Amino acid sequence: MTASLARPLAALRRLRHLSPALAAAGLLFVTPAAATDSENDCRGRNLVETLRADGRLAAVEAAAAATPNGEGKLFRIERDGVAPSFLFGTMHLSDPRVLVLPPPAEAAFAAADRLVIETIDIADPAKAAAAFFAHPEFVNLPRGETLATLLDPADLAMVEAGLTARGIPLQSVQTLQPWFTAVSLMLPACETARKDEGEAVLDTALAERAAAAGKPVDGLETAAEQLEALASLSLDLQLESLVATVALADRMPDILETMLALYVDGRIAMIMPVIEAAVPNGGLLVGAGEGYAEFERRVVTERNQRMVERMQPMLDDGGAFVAVGALHLPGDAGLVALLRQEGWTVTRADGDR
């Protein structure tokens, strides 16, 4: 195994799916941060209250309210002559608040004939490794380029200091694409500690439960396709996000806590507007800045089209429980709207209308 692939593969074995945007949108291969002795060590403040206190919350709520299908995590999918299926928005975390399904979702999952998740490759080390070996260009910088050649001296010094503080030598990530290094800094210590102790993220936990019950588990994407989505972001945007992420390190617990609280309440369309309003300098992977439009198109919207196309045969069979990142559900180009365009009747099924 080459040195350039050793670190990404080690990260892939441990972790997937995080960052304020990515935890709810899906996909991620993350390098662990330092462990923590207390769950509360990384429990941040809910930034919704900060916006409420300074009078900015009403505008954010109005923007979220204008987003179609912006509330709710569980939707019933129906068509005449076909057993109903369900679409559930996940968060790719191991936080106990995420792992416990709301009662309506738990009932739908238990009654389902099959589980459909974003990708099953991540649970298979051989397939995950194959994605890296087959497509090193998704993770590595072009030959001859390094973070030192791409960042100006001041930004490079800040990035190196931020990496060093997390026990990551700059040399070990010098030739990796900035998106990988940026998301590696976003994982809170308590999330890493739980995964080191064997806790699975929600999607993986559901897959394990389905397999134990003898239900088939299908995926909508390959690991390579997920890697390609992030690698397709322009290099300038990746570098900008890396610098912003390092500068934002102390606020990551607050961002994650905010995202978790909104997710638990089913206020999905509020997640990114709240974070962008509270942390406007957070960079595209946090959901802020001009580059977020490109991120959303590449990592959310384009993947929505692929997911809808590939889940059609499974929905036609009926009885599926489809679990994907919650940010894929809302909006005119979200999964709920796209499924309706395909002729399915899609209604909220979480009892919180």
C-alpha cells in the first residue's frame, strides 16, 4: 500500500459521513481527532438561541419555511398496486440522540421487507479499499502539487498549526486533496471516541439490524461515486474551505450541536440557514460562503437525481425503508419532490405535521 493511500484508508475503516453539511447530506471519509474522556467535552451550544437573542432568527425561519418539504424526517411513498415504502432522513453520526429512531420510523423500519441506504460499500473493507486504489485522483492532489505549493505562507502556517494541534503532521496530508483534510478536522472528539469504541453511525446501525433480521440491504451509490462528488469541487473552493475550517475549530461543537438539535426536531430546512447565519465565515463544507452553491449542486442535487433513478425498482417491489442523509429530502430538487415528479404519492408519516 502506498503512503498516499494509507491514511485515507485508515480513516475510511473508522469513520464516514460527517461535517455540518455532509452529516446530513451523506458521504464522508474522515480522519479521527483526539479522543475525549467525557461526552460533554464536545457538547456545544445551540446557535438557534444565539440567533434568537440577537433578533436574526425570524429571517432564518422565514427562509426555511419557504423551502418545500423542509420539515419532517419520515415520508410514506405510495402508488396504486404497490405496497408502500418509506423514506427516512438520517444523520451520519453515532450520537445517541440520532441512533434512537422516532416511534413512527421505528415501526416503518421494523415492518419493511428491505433496507436501502446510500452505499453498502463502506461496510465492506475490500470494496472501500478498491475505491481508493482504483481512483487515487479523487483523494490525491495532481503530481507535483502540495498544500505548501497551493497555500500562501500565512494560510499554510495556520493550517499546519491546526493540524499539529490535532496530532496530524502536515507532511502526512501534504499531497491529499484539501476537501479530505478539511473534513478530517470537523469530527468532534466524542464522536471519534464512540466510533473507536465500536459505535456505528445511524445508517450502519440500521444496516446491521436489517442484516440480523434477514432483510436484504441495498445501496444507491458506490464508494467511488461518493468520493468523486467531493473531488469534483474546484481546488480553489477546497483550499478556501480548508483554511476556514482550521480557523473555525473552536466553533465546531456549537455547529454540530445546532445541527443535531434541528435534526431531532425534524426542522431539516433550518439546518444550513441557521449555520450560515451564525457562522458566515465557515466555508463551503459548513454551508456558508459563495462556494456552497457548487457544493450543494455536486454533493446534494446531482446525487438526488441518481438516487431517485436507482431506487425506482426497489420502490416498485414495495416494502422498502430508504434511509439517506436528511439534506437530500427538502427543496424543489429534493428526493420528496423528485419522487412526486415520478408519479409517487409522498406524504409525511412522522406524526408531526
